Amino acid sequence: MNFMQLPEIPKLTLKNVTVPACLLDQPGDLVTTDLMIEGGRITADPGIPVDMRRAMVFPAFVDVHTHLDKGHIQPRCPNPDGTFGGALTATAADRAERWDARDVGRRMDFALRTAWAHGTRAIRTHLDSVARQHRVSFGVFRELRAEWAGRIELQAANLCGIEQVADRRAFNEIADEVAASGGVLGAVVRPNRELRAWLRFFFATAERRGLAADLHVDETGDASVATLREVAQTVLDTGFGAPVMVGHCCSLAVQPEPQALATLDLVARAGLHVVSLPMCNVYLQDRVPGRTPRWRGITLVHEMKARGIRVAFASDNTRDPFHAYGDLDMLEVMREATRIGHLDHSDTDWIHSFLANPAAAAGFAAPSLSAGAPADLVICSARNWSELFARPQADRIVMRDGRPIERRLPAYAELDDLMEGA
């Protein structure tokens, strides 16, 4: 059988597939097994056999930290120097000039078609919510969520500085928009003498509306920036019970080890979920003109996992001033996270950081290969981790409801008219 060809039949058995053992609640690394599919679901009853020649199979992926509203603006507003400050300036100017409903909607739909072709089944996106942008972007988000229902489950978090809570009327308006969209309350946390009070108000605002929280935290190589500890302590002090995800946490990696590990102990006590964004952080962190970067930008994922902290990895920004590359491809994220974070030669269950952990943090259905689960699968011709990470797996098969989809990536030329004047 040519790997690109898989019969569309209602009942079949994928024989001789390779699966991470932890996805089947088995010990060890990789196992060879059979997967039976009937009526769009995984079943215990055998069907027409197809020899998969040890192809690797995963449940469709969960991408829990993205910025779909920023995606693909890089050609018209490139980061002038590749720095975090350059990204902020370029994005703010582009947002003020161009982000109407048509522009945001077309770029977000392009991104969703890309993620769909790569095998993603659920996405959380942050939406810029400054200068009243939330009034545009959340409406676009709701329309796209309805349009994509049944294909990609979508969830949105607002994105604004934590200092915006000082204008309580404006922040409550944003929180109401989030609640009306079934979303998650978000903010970027920065050091400030008022931070503890702002965090208390933030969590109280979320609690009144029954919202979970998602915070950008310590996205810097400045070791003096240590707001993650304040977030964890506030969650403990307030007893906030909904899931709290914190993203980036880069400065942990450059802080004195005793300080960083004490913070992680607090994070574990508070039950925070962490999402690491290795591709974006490698792009931005420790970038100084004329100087080779000295660190990878990634947070302390091994130390977190050892403490029982649920760690996820995600795409983050895609082709925008914060990250000029990327394609919302979770296999790429897995490959780069493995290389950057040395996940290899480590525990054999890191795959949960791309499936179960992000799903738990966002409240999405847990991806599964158990009988009764949807047959939403990503199938790669690779037969082991080395083969998987050595190539981009461009010949992968994506199955949804037990049927192969047409994997057609949208052409960048579709967006050319939006780049005019760049």
C-alpha cells in the first residue's frame, strides 16, 4: 500500500501501528499494536485489515497557546531587529492601521485551515484586547468558532497588560466579552508594586464570571523578573479554583537555581498548568545584535514535570513580529521542543504534553486511543522517534471521524492582497 492511500471504509483495522505506550496505559516507550475503527470511532471489533507497516499513530493534537489574530502579518510589518521590543512596536502599529473584521477574519481562517491540514483538533487563541480591539476580534472569533464547529474546537482568551485592571470599568467590559464568548480571562503579567492587588482583582473578576485564567508570565531573560511566584501565591491566597495556565516563564532559566526551584515548589502547590513555547522563545530571547545567544529561552520543563506540574507545549505566534516562522503544526512543535528542551533521553511520556496536558488545562476532551474515542488520528510513515523527528512528515495522514481528510495547505498567495502597501 502506498502510504498516502488509505481506504475510506466504515470498518477497518489498522494493523501493525506504532503507538507511545503511555497512550495505551502500558509501560515502556513505543509498542506495536492494532487499532480498530468503526463508525468514526475507535472500537474493539476488528474490521477489514490494512497493514500499516509500523507507522506511528497519535490522537489529533491540542494547541493550547496561539495568537491567530496576529498570524501571517510578518510580510507587511516585519520585526525591525528581531527583539521583543521590536515585535511590540511593529504589531501595535499594524493593529492600529489594519485590524478590521475582514483582515482579522481572513488571516484567522487561513490559520485554521493550516492547523486542520496538519492534524490539530482543538486550539486556544489569545486575542489582543487593547485599544478596543476586543470589540472587533471577539466577534470574528465567535463567527469562526461556529463555522469550524465539528472540525476544530476553539477557545479564546483576551490579551492585555495586567495594568489594565486599574481601569476597572474597561477591564470589566473585556471580561464580559470573554464570558459572552465562552472564553478564558487573560493578561500579560509584569512587575509592578501594585501587582498583587491587580492579580487579586483579576482573579476575582474571573471568579465572578466562572472563567478560567491564562496568563503570559516572565517572558524575558531578565533574572530579576519573577512574577510567576506572585501569581502562584495569589492563587493560593485567594483559593481560586478554576484552571490557571501560565505561559513562557522564561526568566526561571536564568535565575539562581534555589530561587527558581522554590518558585516551582509554589507553582506545584498552587496547581498551575504551564505551557512552554520553545519556538517563539528561541526566536526572541537573548537576541542582541552582533552577539550569539547564550541560552535557549525555554523554561524549566524537566524540573516542573518532576514536581507533578502539568507541562504543555504549543505553537504560540506564527509568521508575525514575535515569531517570523511556524505553521501551526504540532508535529513541528513536538520536534523542536524535543531538540531544544532535550526531551529525548528522558521520560517516555512527554507525548502527554501535546495531548492530555493541554486538553486538561483548557477543558477540551482528552485525546485518546481507547475504544469509544473519536477516530481523530495523525498517522506518520515514521516507525520510531528518530524517523519522526528527522523529517517534517509531509506525507502524514490525518483522519477525522475515521476518514482521511484532504490535506491541502492554503497557499500564502491567498493573503497577498492583505499585504498590499507593505
